[in-house]
Amino acid sequence: MNATWKQTLIIMTVVAMALCAIPRDGFSAEATSIRMSYGGTAGYQLPLWVNKEMGLYKKYGIDLEIILIQAGSPNIQALLGGACR
């Protein structure tokens, strides 16, 4: 092994150890409650509903509530008021 490979291996090991040391919020015992709004019924909201129906958010400790807010202005008001994320 030449010096470049050794240096690369050391850097990769340090980065991997640093990433393992980062605390993860998904492993907490208490679920995080999130309210998410959407503006209408169209195909681009499909991933949101598939994840909700399959319960994939619960796997990561998230309690998801999906709220329909039809117009753009009330949607922005709810976001600024803290009702949705």
C-alpha cells in the first residue's frame, strides 16, 4: 500500500466513525407529531399518501397528520402561524 491509499483509508475511517456518533432523533421513544398540508388532489401527492397509508413514518418515530388546505394563501398563513410544517 502506498501512502495515498493509507491516507484515504484513514480519512474514510474517521468519517465513518463521526457519522456513527451523530445522535439520531428517529430512535426516540416518543413520536414527533407533524402536521403537513397539501393543496389539492393530484398525482404528485401520491408519495405522501402512500407513506401515510403504509405507516412508513411510524418506523422513524413520526406521527403524521395530513391536512387539505385548498388555496395557496391560507396554506401560507397556516405555515407562518405554526399550524403546519
